[in-house]
Amino acid sequence: MQTDALAATGKDRFLTYADRIIRLLLVLLVLLAMPSTDRAAESQQPGPPSTGTSNTAMQGAEFLEDLAKGRFWFVPNSPNPPNSPGSRIELPRRPHVSHSHRPLRQVLLIGGDRFVGECLDWGTSFAHFQRTTGQKILIPISAISAISNPPGEIDVVAESFELDSSGLTAELREKMLDQTQATTGKSSLRIDSACPGYRQTLESPLESARIEFSFQVFNNDPGSRCGEWQIEWGDAEPMNSPLVVRIHADRSVSVSDLGQLTAINATQPTLPLSAGWHSLIALIEPERTRIIVDETLLSTRQTPKSGLKGIRFLPPPPDSPNRIWIDGLQIRKLLIPTEDERTPVTFRDQDVLVTETGDELFGRMRGFTETAVTLEAIGKMRSIPLKRLTAMHRSQTTKPVSQQGIPKSGVVARIEMQPFVDRPALQPDIWTVTILVVDAKQLTVQHPLIGEMKFPWSEVSRIDPLFFGQTVLADARRFHLGDSIRADFDQQLPNGTTLAGTCDLVTIPTGQPWFSLDVAEIEAAGPDAPPGSPFLAELRAGNLLTQVFINEQRIGNLNEQLRFRPSLQNPDRIRLAIPRTILRQGKNTFELRQLPLKKEGREFDEGEIGNIRFDFEQDKKWLNDKPSARE
């Protein structure tokens, strides 16, 4: 058997590999957090840095073993300046395939996080998504900024094989739908020797397309094959005979063709299948067609110029007890992704749907399913097929988007996931979370809007530790400070020259408090600001500043935290220290007040801010096997 593996193989090998990565990660966190003057001394003797507890008796390998198993995590105060990020931890690249049972969407949250997943349900207040790892998450709808297709993809077919499926006749629904087997929903398509098979034909051939579905094989008779699937091209010329994916009697899968189509790969590898559900992806491009089963690239072949016409699922031989179940059939048209990532002009009370032709439809999104969006416009409800759309941009809510649940202590970090090898133009997931627990398989993290999530090590690409402690989300929304319209801002209309809000603290966590936020286009007046910076003299004279007040007490201004004016594309994350004595249990207020360029003038700094948090940086250790030690 010859296969071209897209991912690492062997569960035991992966666990050993992950164990080494965890050890390296945690040791790096410890070493990078130690003051530089102490590192040389610590390197002369084994064991952890001094913590002032009985754990200092732990030595060498025993300490590393506890770190690797997640039983002990020590992160002292960072020696970096408050506004400096921690040291980045890069993990080796592991090819990652974007499997899905429903059409895949990229979701952008208003705090800047993004992820790829399937929309399972869209309610009045919350949306239910499933990530590509299979984990299901519940997100406040008010936290969603945009939903889009993967770059260059448009829905053509999304067949879930449910009882209300529009793609099957009543006779076929009765004969072929099976409610005992399904990956999602309640039923799947059963193809056995008693059925005629199933065919999905496109209205017109597609030069580039993506076919994806889940399948499960039952081979009770090892003497006969289980069935085959034919990818059909746009005409019936001999050189364009269907590409055949065949499931053999021994529960293995191979790819061949019925004609004389020249294979780029000289061999025809087979892949054994275990029991349970599997996935198949066919990536059809003008130059080549690739067949991916689970994480394995099974075949690469030339694509006929006539393009994709459809796919046909053939049954096993007559009287054979073998059968195959198919679920979640998707066909998407592939376009060349454009460089134009322009966000459409939005109004505060309207959402925007972007069509494949670039047209923009304004209204309010009232529903979202696998196949359509319900848009309310001019007092009427319209159902817009998703195959006409490429993206949906939501207007910003008028209410704060703040912390859900009680925050816990851990390593606050920005985590980037592995890229998708089958969708190279699709941006990988990015999350700002608190890492709570580390073990050999995964990270357990807390997100301020979603709660706890699990990140398998195979999914993680990069970790940027920020600090150890707690972060409390006060408001994730973006605001336009100033008094002028800026067409290039996310919020074109200004919110005014003052901005006020609150942050509820159930308790006042230990550690140094900070007021942190994302800042763009605010003029810089930090100690390292270049002398030629615009308005530097006025800023240092006390004009044009954006001041920050916590519980009516001024703690500083945004401008003096900046060396350069940050751009809209790359905002700076800045922090201002809060005296602990001014905080109180319960509701705390924050306010940003802008000063004009001149004392009696009307010219103010124009900038965008957002993702406002109260951070508490701690010198802390805790034991995972003692949950009560977490705050």
C-alpha cells in the first residue's frame, strides 16, 4: 500500500511527540518569565525556580514530568515591561484538513477572534456552531461581526439527507433515508443493493469545484465490493470518462478511471478503512483533481477541460448485504480569491449581505440556515439563498458585549491554529483565551464570551503568552472616538469625544490591575515617539489627548502609551495601570475623554478603540488537581 499522508500517523507516536512539545512549551514559559539575572544561577542546578514553597524540593526530571502532565504550572512575574508581549512559542507545522458535514463558514467576532465552523442553529440570542475539530460552541449573536464563505467559495449543493430534503423524491426518501445512522441531523442516505443509487447533477459544468461528504461502510460479505462513486465530467468523450472511487470487499478505498485518463501518480494506492464514519474531499481545479480521504491524499489526476458535471453513487452488486451510508453532501464552486478584502459600508441599524457579483443587500438578519438567510428589509421578510452570497456583515449591537461567566486564573495568551492544507487561502483560527490546564492531549482554555473549550495539540500552531492572571472583558465592541466621519473606519460615524462604560467585578482579583484595549489611528506621544511625529508638541503640551478615567479618577492617557500611530489594519494593544485602591467589588466605571487641539477648538483626535478589558497580572502558581486553588 502506498499513500501520500497529509497528517502525522500513529496515535502513540503523536502522544509521545505531544508530550515532548508540552515539556518544551512549559519549560520555555518558566524560563522566559524568570528575571534574566537569575537565569544563569538557575541553570547551574536542576529543579524549578524558587517559589518560596515546599515545591522547591522538586528536582530535575520529576519537576519536568509534573509540568508535562499538567499537575503543576509555575509562572512568576514577567520581567518584560507592562506593554511588551511575552515570548512567542512556535510549534511544528502539522497539515490540517478542514472537514465539515455542513457548509463551512469563517466567523469573525467583534473582539478580533476568528474561527472556522458549521452553523448548527441560529436562535434569537445565541448561535450554535461546530468547529472543524467537532467541538460545539455557543456564541452570543451580538458578538458576531461577520460570517463568510471560505475565500473563493460559493455554495452550489448542500444536501443533508433529512426527511424534508428537497433533493429526493418521496419514493427515494422512503427507500433510502435511514434514521439509525447520521453524522449530523437525524438521518443519512443508505445505498444498498435494493436501491437504484443516487445522482447529483449540476445545471452547468464547473471548471473548479469542491465536493465533500461523509460516508460509512458496512461489509458483511467480504466476497463482493461495497459500491463505488463516479465523479462525472461535462461531456462523454472517452478521455473524459468518470473518475471512480471504489470501496472494495476488504473495506479499502481506491481511485481509478473508466477510460484512458493519464494519472499524474503512476500508482493506484488503496487505503484501508476502519469502522465508523469517514470523509471524502474532491478538489477539482483546472490543472488537477485531488481526492482526499480523511487526512490522506489518495490520488492526484488530470482534470478534463469540460469541468465537473456531477457525482453518482452506485450500489453494491445485486443481493449483496454490503451497504454504504452517505451524509452531508456539499458541492461548492471555486473562484479565484480576490485581494480586495474591503468591508462594505455598514449602518448602525442594518446588516449587509454581499452577493457573488459584489452587490450589497441591506436589512436585518432574522434567521440563518444551511441554505438561506432571512433578511428583513423595508418591513418585509426575504429568504436569500446562500448560493448567491459570499459574506454577511452584521451591524454592531447597541448594548455592551461583556464577560460571560466568572473568569478564572491562568496564562492569558493569543493562540493561532494550524493552517488548512486543503484551503490555503482560508485564514487559520485565532483566539485570545486563558489557558487553564495543559495535558498530553490538549489545552483547556476559557474564552470570555464562550466559556471553556478544548484545543488539541495537533490543532495548535503558535502561542503568544501575554501574562499570568485574569482578564475580564468589559466591552468587546469597537468605537469611533472623535467628531468627524471617517469612511475608512469600521464605525464610519463617530461615537463622540467621550465614551463611558462599566465593568462588573464579582471579586477584585489579586495582582496588578490594568485597563487594556485595542487602539488604532490615535496620535502617538510616548517617550520614544519620533520628534517629527504630527502634533507631538501639542500632545506634550496637554492638548489633543485621550484621557482615561476609572471610577472618576484619571489614570493616564492613551497617547503616551504609543510610539507610533497604529494603523487600522494593525491596532496596538495598550495597557494603563490602575491603582488597586480605586477599584470596588461590583460595578466599576471607565470613561475616555478627548481634549481638543486648542483650548476652545473643535478639532479632536480621530481614532478607533475596542476590546476593552480589566486585566489582573498575578505572581501565581496553582495545582490542576486542586480546582479550589483557581480563582
